[in-house]
Amino acid sequence: MFHKFIQRPVLAIVLSLVIVFMGVLAIKTLPISQFPSIAPPMVVINIAYPGASADVLVNSVLIPMEKAINGAPGMKYMTSDATSAGEATVQIVFDLGTDPSQAVVNVKNRVEQVTSRLPPLVQREGLVISYTSPNMLMYVNVYSKDPKADEKFLYNFASVNLVPEVSRLKGVGAARILGSRQYAMRIWLKSDRMRAYNVATDEVMEALAEQSVIGSPGRIGQATGKRSQSLEYVLTYEGRYNTPEQYENIIVKANPDGEVLHLKDIADVELGSEFYDIYCNMDGHPSAAIMLKQTYGSNATEVIKEVKEKLEEIKKTSFPPGMEYEISYDVSSFLDASIEKVVHTLGEAFILVAIVVFIFLGDWRSTLIPTLAVPVSLIGAFIFMQLFGLTINLITLFALVLAIGIVVDDAIVVVEAVHAKMAEEHLSPYKAVKKVLGEISGAIIAITLLMTAVFIPVSFMTGPVGIFYRQFAITMATSIVISAIVALTLTPVLCAMILKNTHGQPRKKTPINRFIDGFNNQFEKVTGRYTKLLTLIAHRRVVTFGLLIAFCAGIWFTSESLPSGFIPAEDQGMIYAIIQTPPGTTLERTNDVARELQKLCKKVEGVQSVSSLAGYEVLTEGRGSNAGTCIINLKDWSDRKHTAAQIIEELQSVMKNRKTTSTPAASPAHVTSLAPSQSPSHLAPRSKDDSRCVNPSSRRQILAHTSAFAF
């Protein structure tokens, strides 16, 4: 069968070119990610109950909702979180492979069963159910150096000009501004005036509802079918008020004597923010923080590229003077750097393999054949990555790096066999190839089946670890199979076209030939010594088994002493500093702590910018007046001397002097859907008789037990 390719060399070359072209197309279309997607589908329910405490939210909303959702088809577990800011979140995690759209439908159906039993304010505010990816895609700060631009202006500018544009981009699952700083009419009631005029708060609310309304008066002269009209007018109403003056003139009370009590008599009215729940700044400038999340199955690199292009477009057309934006967190930065490093390693490995082949074969023609055959096998593996739904990530690229040393063997076997046949029988390259192909084709097929048999069973593993191994195994197995096809089609053709029978002819005394001859002499001496050593110990079973036991003991000791982990911790160019002030701390005090920490971080070498948040904790996405976060953006890896771990140690030494504030620092996790950071975390189910709190000593014990774990 394979002799036909020798007789038709163009067929073998075209077949390899087709593999290369299809592989290049697959490279252009395959999504790029840092690691395979191993996060199970998650449905998130956001609940708003303004004015309610965390305990009220738990008893009136979360408990009934959890009881209704529990047992949904495919559900694995769920977690809930309530804050004192009147907000709660329920996260329902489903089994791997569950359709996210169907999971949302199942959760929504169960939530509707208890909606009527929830507080009216919760029903009116709404329950937002979504299945966006839990991973934070980007964190963008819109800030202004103009002293006249405050947070209120920045939040509303971003809400009107940025968020709607970015939300429409393909792959953006959620784009939201942290906090509720949008414009709102704030009415500050004066209790002494209200007491003097005998006015209650309910009366003020009733007056606002009756006079600031959106009305539809109708039309005059509308056709009735009985009498024709000469003109028709559409009546318009002033609508809901939108200026402080209009609200100030609202009539709260009036009596028959013509005395009128306006709202301005008992209150101050101003255009402010809906809530003052978050303070945000960027390097000391007020800012609006925008968090972006991607949809399931989207290409993070492509989404980030489109978002950056859109932000640049908006900056050129809409930004006022002094306004800028900075991307404080971008998953593609570390991803691109990691992919670039692996690609460089791939190229270096390929060059090293070519050098080793040249040294051992001693002929540039023989070296050229494996050098041409190996890229065909590696590029062709991307075709099967596309067919099996894999992505270009660190795991698949690492598999290709290892595959270089395996796929080159098939080409070397063919070249060596052709050289041996030409030396023994003094044949031309073409005739030697025809003879060799019939002798070694079975051996190449057997070696290929044996190698793929090692990796194929691994691809059937389940769970998050199984997904990692599956991508690795499929990439290795497919590259090995393609290398066998290339070894039986392209490599023989290249041998017949490129090789020359120089056996028995004197070699030229070039510097390269002298180096290769010297290397071969030294290699033969080392081989002879090794053979003598084996001759001495081969028949001594005690020595053989002793070495085996020693190696086994060394492996066991190493595995027990080395730390274990799912994914090694790496420098991702960004650090979280979580701020936790004592319970009861005001938001302004937390903001002061965040600003102070921001100034300290800016003094640390390697820090590029610091964005501080008061009232919001990024890792758990929880709110509270005593919670805050500093997002520390580090300089490029080439522009700093210290790693993220060293910078974290320095930050911890700076922060430990603060007795009233807990500010742990940690790098973001590689798989943020499984753990938000590389610091240890612990979740325990709440029992029926607990007090929903953990005393400090128990908390220290939990942290002590979890300090050995890393994500």
C-alpha cells in the first residue's frame, strides 16, 4: 500500500501540505485559553432587599428560596451570601456537562414557586437569574484628572456611554458598574420642621407618588364613529419630575384657607446619587469601576480584544478632557505571556532536536528530513484538537513540546534504515527506500499503536483532573498517529529525493566533520564503558534489586516530602489586598484605610498602579461598610526584579503593623471559577443549631488547618 507513495511522490507531498493547511486553519479558529474549562455550570441569583439586614435576608428570602431550589435536576451544591447592604446572592453549581440554559430554566421554575411568599419589596426590585461565567474577565477603571469630575459624574458617564456599548459585544456575559452611584433625586427631610407642621414620612411619600407621575391623558377629537371631528390633539403631560425645583414645589399639605405646605418647607432637595455604598479611586483620582464577565464557551482572548477596541473607540469620540481609563485586570495579559513562553520553548525544543539529530546522523541531508517531517505532525495535531473540541492552552502546548521528542523517532527510524540498507547492499536511495518500506512499515505501525495505547485510556477520565489529562492525551496521541502517517508517506519520499549514497567514500576534512568524528569516538568509548558496567552487574541479582528498591524508596520519599497542589502558583502580574475593618466601621473609615493602603502599596517596588474599593470585596463579590479591596497592578515582568510572591511578602510586612485592620494579600487563582485566589479558603455547611458566627479562636484553628492547601 505505502509503495504507491514512492511511485507517486507528488501524492505524498500534497497529502502533507493538506495536513499543514488544515492545521493552520484550525490554529486560526481554535479558542485560546490559559487552561481547559473545568468549571461546572453555575447559575447565579442576585437579590435586592433595600434596607434589610443580613439576618432578615436569610430568614425571609434565602431560606425559602434554598428550600425550593434544592434538588433541581443536575444540581451539585449551592451557596448563598447575604450582606448588610440589603443584597444577597445564591450560587447554584451543577454537574459537569449540564446545559447551562436548561439549568437556568430549572432554577427559574423553582424560584417562581416561592416568589409569591417573598417580601413585596423583593418582588418589586426583582430577582435576576443568570448563568454568566463566574470568572472575572476584565476590571476597568474610568477615572478623571479633572478636579470637577467626581464619582457621581464618572459613574453616570460610564453607565450611559460605556456599559451599553460593551454589553453588546459578543462574548460579554455581564458588564456592570460596582456600586449604585447613578443620578437620583435625594430628599433630606428635616425632622424638626416635620414635627412642627405635623407631617409624617408617609404623607411625603404619598405626595411624591401622586404628583411626580408618568401620565397618559389621551387624545381630543378622536374618531367615535358618530360624529366627525375637524382636528385631533394628543394631550401631553409634564411627566415625572427631573429637577430639584420641581420637587421642591410639590404640595405636601393644603387647607381650605389657601395655606400650602411645599416640600421645600420641610426638606432639602438635591440631585445626588441613588446610594453612597461604594468609594472607588484610581491612584488617588476618583473613578468608576466596571467588572466584565464572559459567557460560557466564548473565546476570552477575542472578547478582550474587542472590548479594548471598543474602549479606544469610545475614548476618542466621547471622553471629555482629563478622563482616562485603565485596565487593572486582564486575563489575556498573563495568558499571552504564558502562551508566548511555551511557543518559545516549543521552538527551542525543535532546534535542540534538530541539533541532536545532526550530531548523531552526521549529515545535513539526513537532518533535513526529520526537520521537515516533525512540523507536519505537530501542526496536524491541531486538526484533531478542533474535531474534539479542545482549545489552545498551556496543557495542549505542553503536550506538543513533549511530542517533539516522540514524533521525531519515526522519521529517524526510516532515515537510519535507509542508510543501513545503502551501506550494506550498495543501493541507490530510491531502491533502498522501496526495500526498507516493506521491512519497517509493520514496526512503525506497531510502535504507533503501542504509544497511543498509553494515552487513549487517559482521555476517558472524568472530573476536572480528567479534563486536563484528556486534552493532554488527545494531543499526544493524535500527533503520534500523524507522525506514523508522515513516516510512511512523506519521509520515504524525502529520503528518495534528498539522500545520497556516500557510504564507502572518503569524507571531507571539514571542521564540522572533525567535530562529529570526535564526538562519535567519545560516544563509542562511553558506550563501551557502560557495556562493561552492565556485564559486571547483570548477573548480580542483589545489586540489581538493590538499585530497584533504592529508586522506589527515593520516589516514595520525594512524593511524601514535596508539596502537592492542583496547579503550580505563578506570577500573574496582579495582587488582591483584601481589607476587613472591625464590624460597625463606617464606609468613610474603610475608605480612609483603603486610601492609606493605596499610598503604601505605591511605594513598593514593582507596583504600577493601585485601584482601591471601599464597600466591596472583589473575591466574594460581597458588600459591606467594613469591606474593601485594593487591586494592585504590577509592572510588566521584564520591568521588575521581584516576583509577585516577593511583593506579597513585602506588602504583608507593611500591613502587619495595622492592629485594627485585616489586610491579607494574594494573587488571583489560575482557575478562578474553582477558587477566587491562591490563598486558602474554607466553606462549612451551617447546621440547624449554630449561631451563624465563628469565634476568633475557631477561625484561627480553621486557618491553621487550611494553610497547607493552595489552589
